[in-house]
Amino acid sequence: MNPKSFFEVNVLPSRWRRVSAVFVLTFLISVTLSLTSNTALSYLPLFPSIVLLAAIVWLGIIFDIVGVAVTVANEEPFHAMASKRIPGSRQGVWLIRRAEQVANFCNDVVGDIAGTLSGAVAAGIIFSLTQYSPELNESLLNTIGVGLLAAVTVGGKAYGKGFAISYAADVVFQVARFLYWVERVLGVTICRSGKDKKKAKGRRGRS
């Protein structure tokens, strides 16, 4: 088979589908979170607004840790746990085998959205401060706010990356356990393996 034709027929379409899916997902999440945060800021006083900003920054750092951990973790310990039927072991294998997609979602989609959204929320907080106290210098506050926000975000992610590398298996296992309980409570299958898909197709074929 011609390598070029194989690349054009198989690789490029799958990449375009992935890029398109990421584009649509990012747009929908960004619009939803932006509307929610802007609505909340219009009603919240100063301190709860700062708490909201901290939560957004924290969310970005947490997802960055997860994205790094899945790319570093080894799936062998999860196979050992699966043999003992430990809850979350199957989900852990699923996460590691899809490390590229999981890292893309956590680091690029959620991480970038959190960064953009935190900047918008910080700007809203500074604007509110200047409305309450007109004597404050808005330009100076913006400069200090952007600097603090960048320092906290970058510093938090730098620490988080080191933590994720050192405790990759533990991080993945905690996320896997969370997915296990979500699947159990909601009765849905999020982490479906290839075997599960084949079984589902077989059941549909027999019905």
C-alpha cells in the first residue's frame, strides 16, 4: 500500500475529526462557563468572586496534573489491581491507554479554558473594585492582578507537574476511582474498552 495514500485516507481524516471535536467541545464549554461566571459575578460580592476565581485557577491546575499523570503512568500496576477486582483498575487502564486524548482534554481544553476564564473573572473583579472605590488606579490594578494571576497559575502548574510525575499512578488511580463511582451511580459506561464495544456490537447483532 502506498504510504502517502494510507496517510491521506486514514490518518488525516481521523486527525481532522479529532480537531473538529476539540474545537466544538472547547467552544461549548467556554461559552457555558463564561455565561455562568459572568452571571455569577454580576450578583456576587467581592469575596465570593475571589473564591470563584481561585476555584477556576485550582481547576486548571488539577486538570493539568491529571493530564501529565496519564502520560507518565504505567498500566502494569492497574492490571495487577484488575486481577484482584479493585474498583477503578479497569478505568485506570482505559485512561493510560488513551493518554494522548486525556492529556489533550485536560491540558489543552480545560487548561486553556480555565486560563482564559480566570483572566476574564479577574478583570471583572478589578472593574468592580474601581466602581466601589473610584480613587483606585484601574491600570495599576490590572497590571498587578495579571501578574499575580500568572504567578499563581504558572507556579501552581509547575508544582503540579512535579507532583504528577512523582505520584502518577496514585493520581490516575484517584481519577479512575472517581470515574468508577460515576459509572456505578449513573449506570453509564464512560471507560469502554475494545472488548466492551465488541460485546455491545454482538448483542446488537443478535437482537
